[in-house]
Amino acid sequence: MNQPPIKLPKWKIALFSCVVTFVLLGLILVLLEFSMARAGSGVATSFYLKSVHEGEQVSLSNQYFMRQYFGAGISRGSMPFRIPEDKPENSVRIFLLGASAAQGDPAPEYGMGRQLEIMLEEQFPDQSIEVYNVAITAINSHVVLPIMRACLDLDPDLFIMYLGNNEVVGPYGAGSVFSPLVKYRWLIALQTKVRASRYGQWISSNLKKDEGKPTEWGGMEMFLDNPVPQNDSRMQTVYLHYKNNLRAMFKTGSQHGVPVLISTVAVNLKDNAPFGSQHNAALSEDELKTWESQYSEGNEKLESGQVDQALEIYKELLKLDDQYAELHFRIAECYLKNNQIDLAKQAYEMARDLDVLRFRADSTINKIIQETAADFEAVTLVDGRKVIEEHSPNGIPGTEVLYEHVHFNFTGNYLLAKSFNPAVVEKLEAERGIKPESNEVIPEAEVKKRLAYTHWDQLKIARFNLERLETPPFTFQSDIEKQKGKLVKEVDALSSGLTNQVSQDVLAEYEYALKNYPHWFIYDNFADLHVYATGNLPIAEEYYQKVIDEYPHDTRWLDSLGLIKIYTGKYKEAEKLFRASLEAEPNIIEKKVNLGVVIGMQGRHEEAINLLSEVTAVTGYHEQAYFNLGLNHFNQNTSDPENQREALKYWQVVIENNPDYTDARFGVANIYARQGKTSQAIQGLKAVLAKDPNHQRSRALLEQLTNNLK
């Protein structure tokens, strides 16, 4: 007798079908990934790569890691590292996690990580102290979490975290330009996994069109079109993601027995006006006109020194619209001028919280840090914000400790490193059983000496910061002229103070640091010093090569050394370096421009034009590409009218965008002279010399044309 067939419930059949489908799909993707790797398609995007260095198994920083978040055309990464797989017994490994403030922007060589390392080396002379700075510009907790998990494989003794400024503007934040906000963290993890894969990279480069997504790094200016008000409903998702990411990191540290230290986040309140302000959406047109009229009157009162009258007007405006960040900043200035410190600080904090271009951690971010850390016994909270406030005038952080909105100067980084130090020492003693020779932290002046923080380096950083303030969103701040005025005075004072004796002192300070505390950061800065200050290019070449020998897998110094080769006329060697750099990162625009320039210098103009045209096809206007396109068209045949027309076309665009580009102006004047347009040529040459009296080619050509007229 035949048994009747067993009928399974429909839900079991459906469940079985789903399981089989997902298993098969997973196997197909694994095979696809393996096949594409064997075929050389795409790149590995893991945080580190396994390699061999001088016969030793090591883990190397991977410059492709950030592709899964930023895309192929944007080069961002941690400081380079090379970590031996076999950890010596006397070695202490500490990993610093976070974004640009943790990294030490704009000068990581003087950031909190390097300073903490110097402190600990003094306290533990028998230990090999290794502080690995794995912080990356513009990232947030969605990126820090996988970095931390990857670092677990590198035998860490301690994690230090300083993050929170980029939760809105970083990947998967509400104001991001890279990866839009996603409600569910599991979906973020899935998207990241796909984008990290080789098949995901192929899809991104061949099928998916990300209109409006940046193709190269553009700094904070990239985020101008993404304002996010405090009362935006998306902020709740941002906060929830941040809290859950912190919990995941703290839990990871606890489960693997690696202590975690995290700090609250300090930002510039006093000397950094809001980047963006928005009115309450409920404000009527008439109310807005009234508000703007009274606001202008209040500003006039404040500027004329009538502080109390201005404050009264501002307070009345709060009744009409209390959402405008800049209004609170003005109120804070009034309170500060009246020495009402507590009220001033509250108003400054409100101005920060209401800033719609959210580049600074707000009060909720710090609250989340404190509350989440309190839930984990293995997590130590360091109140870095409080330390910074205690060392700021009136307890309100400003340019005394920060360069601009979130990045610390040398003193600010010293204070943060010093605030982490006792907790680090305590954890090393408790977890590793190693005792410090002293609990005293070496003074700031000694740290400066060991890191070669010289007069010249201060000038270099000040000039960089002044240049940064010339770009949006800084240019939109109400106090930008005040910020720039301070920096101009600093640059002028440092420039005038760079006497011959001081220059000799700078060299002596570097020689001391190189002899007693050698480090690749010091090699790099020493090379820069000789490029931009002494002009001793052979020394610069030697020390750039030292860094390359230390980290041959990182391409940034191939570019630096390539530029030195150009300056010294070694064009073939420069081309070899630039080709190696571009081959490693073929989507980075500046690397393609460098190669195009040096190819043109060797007379291969058609090849240079083709390469530089690839750049402009992607970027549109690019100053160096346009200038060199003009140069190569002209140099193909200086007497050919068609080549002259092409050169003029590019150079005139350069001049329209940058009237101070004297070489482009000279090029145009030179062509006019060849075309017999003598008066136009003379006018152009005089314009060049008005901007740069030392432009010798212009002076020589002007003299020649003037003599011909006699």
C-alpha cells in the first residue's frame, strides 16, 4: 500500500526556498569575487594588507580602503603604517581612532597621537611604544567601527577614540555628499560590503551613475548644499546611529579584552561663527522682513559699541524666531562684552547647535558619548572637552587652543594627549603589568623639541590655515575678517621673525630631532623645509626617499619626490615616479596632471594633451590642466596660428578664473607679440610685472618690444 505524499506547510516551503536562494546567491558572489580578483579586476579594500618587508610578515595600511565610502576618485586614508605580525614582548600597541581632529589636521606630525607617544616613551623607557594613528579625514562612526574591528587582528593593547564632529556630514549622515542617510544600520553594512567588493566596484564604475557625487576631494565646500537644521527629523536617526555604533565599538573592545578610552569632543565656540543659519519655516514674509530690518539695526548697534541696545534688539528677535544660529552668536558676543560669562557660553553653544552646516559636534553628541560610555565598565571616559574649556579664557574655547572650528593647535593637542595620559598609564599597568618610571608628563616645550616643532613649521601651518580660510564655507562666516586678521598678523610676525639666525636655529632643531628622535614625520618635514625654505633640493630628495623606503606602498611621497626630480631637470626619473603613483591610484586627478606635465616637458606634446584632456573631461575646468594644455598646444609649433589659437583659448580661461596667474598672462602676451599685436602684448606684459616685478621673461620681452618701437 502506497503511502500518501507528505505535504509540507507552505511557510516551510517558502522558508526552504529562501534559504536555498540566499545560499546559492552567496556562493555565486563568492565565486565572482574570487574570479575578478584572479583576473586583476578591482582592488582589495580591506583596512590593511598582508605583505612581507625585509623577510618579515607585516600588515600595511591600504590606500584603497576608503573607496567603499568615498568612491575611486577621492584619495583619503590614515597615516601610513607597517605593523610586524609577530609582536615583540616589550611592545605596546595603541590605536587612535577618529576623524581629522584625532588625526591632527592640518599637521598630524604634531597631533595628539604623536604627542601621546612622546609622553609614553619617556614614562616607559623599557617599552617600545607604538601609537598608530588610524584616524581619517571626513569619516564618522560608520567608518570607525569597521576600522576598529580590523585593528583587532593587529594585537592592540588599547583603543583611544576621539570622534563625533562628522556624524552628519560623514558617510551615511544626513548632510553627506558621499553616501546618503540610511535608516537601518544593517542596510548600511550591506551597502558598504557590496561597494567594497570587486563586483561592486565594477558596477559603480560601469553602470551606476552618481550624478552630483564629487569625483575629487573638494574639502568642506562640497557640503554647502546639504544644510541640516537641528529640528530636522533626520537628526534623530543620526544620533541613534552614533549611539549604536559606539555601543558596538565598546562591546567589541570588551569582548576582546582590549580597553577603550573615549573623549568628549571640544569645538571652537568663541572664534568660529556659524557656517550656516536658517530661519524658522513658520515665519511669514512680513515677519521675515521685520526680523531682517531689526537684525540689521542690532548689528549696527553692536558694531558701534552700543552693546546693551544691541542685546535688547536681539532678545526681542528671539521671540519672533529663535532658530537662527547667527542671532545666538551675536547675543553671545554681547554677553561676553558685558562679562556675563555663563550666559555668553550658553549662547555660543546654542549657536553651534543650531548651525545648519554641521561640521562641529553638538551638545547631543557629547551627551551620547557620556551616557553610552557609562554603560560599559571596560570603557574609560576622558573629559577632553572639559580640559580644553579649563585652559580657555572664560572657559569658552577659541583660537587659543584651536586653529578654526574643530582642529587643535599644538597646545590643544598637548592638552588632549595629556588628558588621555593618566588613563593610558593606568590601563597599561592594570592590563599589561608594566609600571611607568614616572607618572609625570614631560612639558610641552620638550615635546616641541622632540617633534621638531620649529619657527618655520609654525609659519607653514599658519600660511596653510590662512589659505583654508579663503575657501567656503569659512568665507561665509560673519567673523571671517576677524579670523583672517588674526592669522595675517601671525603670518607677518612669523615671516619677519625668520631671520638668518632663526633659520640656523631651525636647522639645528631639526638636526637634534633627527639624531635623537628619528621618525618618518620628521624626515618628511625636513624635506619640505629644504624644498620651500633653503632650496637644498638634494637633501630634500634624500629625505623624501627615506620616507618612501619606510612606506613604499604609500604613493603620496612618490609625487613629492617626482616634483623634486622636475625641479632638478630629471624628467625621466620624475615620469617613472608619477607613472608608478598613477598606476597605483588611476582615478586621482592630480596624479594624472603631474604625469601630463612631465610628459609635456619632454617634448611629447600630443601625448600630454591627450592625458590632460582626460582630466578636463572629468573635472571641467582644472587650473593646472588648462594651463598645461595651453602650453603643450603652443609648444607643438610656436609659429602655427592654429596652435596659438588653442593655447590662447586655454590660457584666457585660466586668467578669467585666476587673474594672478602670471605665467598664463605672459603666455597670452607672448602670442600677441608673435602675431604682431604689439600694443596688446605690451599691455599684457605690464600687467604681469605689476603683479610680479621679478617675472624675468616678461621684463625681457617687454624691453625687446619697447626697443623695436623706437
